[in-house]
Amino acid sequence: MLEKFKKWFYEWQNGHPFLLHEEVIIVCNTRTEEEFLHLNDVEIQKLIQIRVIDMYKNKYPNAKKYSLKFKKK
């Protein structure tokens, strides 16, 4: 029971390992795409946030809440 709680707490705090790998792929792909090379770091970070949120929405369409706090304007 304690091991199950430790695993849950780790995933709650750090995220699922397989999703973290997919987030890294999104970050690397976004930073290396030629069409986004003119963007500054803040703009790239916002774009990455949008792409990561979309990835979570596609994987978990029935989830009511996503872990990233990001509001679309």
C-alpha cells in the first residue's frame, strides 16, 4: 500500500514518465522547426504550452482538468 502511494505521489508531482518523454519530443520538435526560428524564447514557450495541452487533450479527451494552468485569450 505504501509503495502504491509513493508511485501515485511521484506521478502526481512529476507526471507520467511516458508523457514526459512525449513532452520532450514536442519541445525538441518545436525548437528545431524552421518556421519558428524567428520566435523569441517566450513565444516558443507559449507555443510549446499550447502543443502540450493539445497532446493531453488528445490522449485524455474525457478528463475534466489538465495539469497545466494556461488560459487561452
